Amino acid sequence: MRLRASPNPWKTPLLILVLGMVPAVPGIFSTIAILQNAQPGHPLADLVQPRYLAAPLPILTHIIGGIVFCAIAPLQFITKLRVRYPQLHRIAGRIAFAGGFVYALTALPLLFDLPPDEDALKNWGLGFSGVAVALCLGLSLWHAIKRNISAHQLWVCRAIAIGLAGATRAVLEILAFAIPVEHSPVQEGIIMWLGMSINLAILEYYWRKRRRPRKAA
Ligand code: HEM
């Protein structure tokens, strides 16, 4: 079954652009801070944790992979570009996949540096999302090779929904601060899992809606 064309072809690329900007924009500043070895007193020192300056390679690899993915992913959803320049779509897709795998898999060693007990629920969520993004990208690639384009698109959307859940988490965190209860690591953990679940639920809803055949007028 073919997907229904979206009435607004810019909606999905713009949404992915906004979702990607949430981690990518701070990522650009963190990269500059790390590359300039921003010690206390440097204008960007507050943007970077001292342990990143001591061992910059894992975090730099993670952030640069993430920026590459976030920059290319929205372009891949511009239908006109994809149809007119299929070769460009393929090349950009390979670069985005590489960036995606790199950021998802480098998230795992970064987790070992985080406090293990206090934020266990959140850390498990981060670990789960790293593995899930890599799996979704792998399945998406597999379907692209098999020319099963609808499944390829769905799995790449799932990778985006899970990996770029930071914007949804930010909204939930603002809402949580409005509620007069004591804030705890458990609350952060719940927000971590809720952010991913909400994104996935919205994606699955819209995906199924787009697959439904249009009723005859
Ligand atoms: C599956 C998705 C992702 C997971 C599981 C993940 C995981 C992590 C982890 C564990 C850290 C270390 C946190 C710390 O040291 O306190 C981190 C830091 C960071 N990540 Fe990601 N990440 C993901 C996606 C992304 C993406 C797409 C970007 C885009 C560029 C990104 C940018 C960053 C940045 C800028 C930092 C440093 C934050 C800071 O200064 O504390 N991440 N990430």
C-alpha cells in the first residue's frame, strides 16, 4: 500500500529540523569550547564539563556524529529534493546513517562516566535509546537495500523519534517545574522514558493515519 502524500510537504522536514536543533545547537557551542580547551575564565567554560576537557575524544565523536545526523536528516525528508536528485539522497543518506550510528553507539561509553545509582532510571533510558536508535537505523538501512521504501522510512522515523526526544523532554521538564512537588532523579528518569514514548506514540498514530486509504468523496 502506498503512503498518502502529505498535504504540507514542509511539515516533516521542519519538525525534524526543530527536533535536531535542540541537541545540535548546544553541541556546536560545546564543540567550540572543547576545541578551545575552555578552562575556567574562558567565555564558553560553563558550557563544557571539565571531564570532557580531560578526555575529549568520546564526547567530540558523539557530538559531531549527532550534528551530522541532525543537519542531514531534515533534507532527506524534502520530497522534491529526493525525487529530483535520488543520487544525492543516497549519498547524504549514507553520511547521515554514519553520523547516526556514531552518536548512538558513542552514547554507551559516555554512560559509564555518569553517576550509576542516583539517576539509574534516566541512565537506563539513555542506554536503551542509544541501542534502539542503532537498531532502528540498521533496520532502515536493510529495508532501503531491499527497496522496501515504506518500511525504510518508518524505521528511520522511529530512530528520529527515539534519538531526538530531547525537545519533548524539555517541554515535560518545563511542565514538571510548574507542578509544586519535590524534583527528584526518579522524576527525571520518568521524563526520559515518557519523552521517547510520546514521540513514538505520535509517530505511530500519524503513520497509521497516512496509510489509511482516503474515503471516496
Ligand atoms: C540516542 C540518543 C542520544 C543518547 C542516548 C545520548 C547520550 C549522551 C550521554 C550519555 C551524554 C553524556 C552526558 C554527561 O556526561 O552528563 C551525552 C552528552 C551530549 N550529547 Fe548526547 N545522546 C544522544 C543524542 C545526541 C544528539 C543527536 C546530539 C546532537 C549533537 C547530542 C549531543 C550531546 C551533547 C552536546 C552532549 C554534551 C552535553 C553536556 O555538555 O553535558 N546527543 N549524550
